[in-house]
Amino acid sequence: NFYCKAYQSQKSRQDLTVGTSTVAIRPTTFLQQSSDGDGGDQSVYVDPNLTDDRVTELFAFVSRALAGDDRYGNLMVAVAAVFGSNLAETSPLKVMLKEAMEQLPPEEKPVGFTFSTTEREQASLGAMGAAQWTGQWTTRPHALLTVSNMTSVDDWKKTLPRGVKRTLKKALAQNFTVTPKLIRGGEPAPHSSLAHFRCVVEHEVRLLSGYGVDGFFDALAEAVSRYVGTTRMAGEIREYRNAETGEVMAFAHEVRKGKTIRGQWFYANDVASKNYVWFHSVHDLVERAIEADGVDVVDLGPSGSDAFSELKERYGFVSVADWPAVADYLGPFYYPEGEGRDKESNLLASLFESLNKKRDD
């Protein structure tokens, strides 16, 4: 379990033991490292700038934690080792980093946990908002688009403002490839590699770029947390690659359950953010929902800001407080033909259907 808070702004210091040294988190823009032998504190300055090498080093820490090495399970230690600008190569933090880098997986090798289908479905329910459709508590409003009366994606596009249509036209003209990849039980998630981790980190750092040093380290913590979260869930991803270089640019994680397709997560690197990839993913999701049998609603979930809610509304997605009344999530998770589900997963789906029927009664 990661301690997913890389920078603390509270007044009290926090001490972490690393080998024979202590790392203390203070309410400043630097960390402190003290050694038992020198009798004093050495300031360890952290440089709040992201580079490809630092993302790689951070992933090395994360991958060791996922492999079960408890020494790497604290994100503050990772931040000190990776972003510390004046650490000696012989310091405990640097030694840990070197060991992690020596075991770094290849760029595109999935390294996540091998959760079962049942475990992945259970992990998906919270983010999907199951607490509301099972009557436990009310979640945030979801952005919904009803597609049951549409026969083609053009039916959707003709309802959109002229500026939105121009944006979609640009998105469809971009030079990237899109590949669907199913998240299977008993295997690491296809987006648990370093290449996909880069997308998550760049995405979160970009979102919080205007919040100074606090925002930078909060973004790193959020990125690690979200990477761990998305790679333990069910569904499938749509992987975006630069058509010329083959580089992974972004991925959209979606889950289909009952009569609804949920756009669960979307993460893109800085290049993708300038190439209309999110807009392409929305167009692609709507088009496939209209063409699919048994899908009535596309759900883009809650929004992190009013501005994002307004953006979704421009694309026809209406913010609905009682969204389970519109988006039907009863029924099992959907898998392509030939992809089996275990008996436990079917039992879980039946249980939630029963809870909903009791709520409706």
C-alpha cells in the first residue's frame, strides 16, 4: 500500500526510516536527511521538475512495490530519491534507487498485479458509482448521453454546436493509431507498463501545473494512486500511439455493464494533449455505443471541475444527479464473445441486481 502523499504542508515534521537514516518531511520545499553518524541534518533539496528519466526512476520504485518489496512502498521515500538534487550516490535513498533501476522492466512490459476477473469487477464498482445505484449513498452527478434513439454517430454530431463539429473533424484527422486491449483476469493489465505510466504522470502534472511546488508533488501522488487504481479494474482500454514513432500517447479506459458504457479514465501525455486525442476518444466511444446491441447510455462520469462539466455538455452529455434512473447498470459486465467470466463474477453481478430490485421495491 502506497502512502500516496508526496509532499506535506502541515506544520509538524514526519520521520521515515530508510535503512539507518531518517527522512523527515518538513513544511518547506525540501526534505531533510539525517545520518546516525554525522550528528546533524543534511538538507535534501527536491527539484520540482519532471523529466523522462525521473518518470522512469519513479516507475522503478512503483514496480518494486508492486512486486512485493515493502521497502519501496512509501511514495515520500521515492520522491526524495528521485527528485533529490544533492544526494550523494552512497546515500541509502540513492542505493535503493540504483537497486530498483537494475530491476526495471522493459518500457512496454505490463507489471501490475494479476487480479482475478471477480477482483477486477469489484475494484471497478466504486469508481463507477455503485454506491448510488445500490442505494447506499448519493454520489456526484454523472454526464450522460442517451443513444438508444440514434442509428449512427451522425445523429449525435448533427445536434452539436458548429465549433464542436470543427473540433471533432480535427480530431478525426490526426495521425495516430487506436488499438483495443481487453483487461483480463489472471493477467497484468495491458496498461500497467512504464509507457502507460508516463501518460498518467504527465496528465496529472499538467492538470496541476498552476499550483506551484505543492501542486507538483500532489500531482505525482495522484498519478501513482490513479495508475494503481486503473490497472486493477475490469473493462478494456483503447490505446493511442503516434503512427510515425509507435510511442504510446494516451489510453482511454472504459467499462460496459448492463445497458451502459462508462468512460472510466483517460490519460494522455503532453503530445497527445495537443492533438485532440480526448475528443477522438469521445467520438469513438459514442460511435461504438450507438452501433452496439443493448447499449442505451454513454456515461462519462462525474467531472472534477465546472469547466469540464461545461465541456461535456457542449458534446451533448447532460449532468444528471439521479443518474442511475437514466444509466442502467443492472446486469453483468460485458466481455467480447469468447472471453469467459468465472462463476464468482456472475454471482457478484446477480447480487447487485438483487440489491437494486430491493431498492426499487
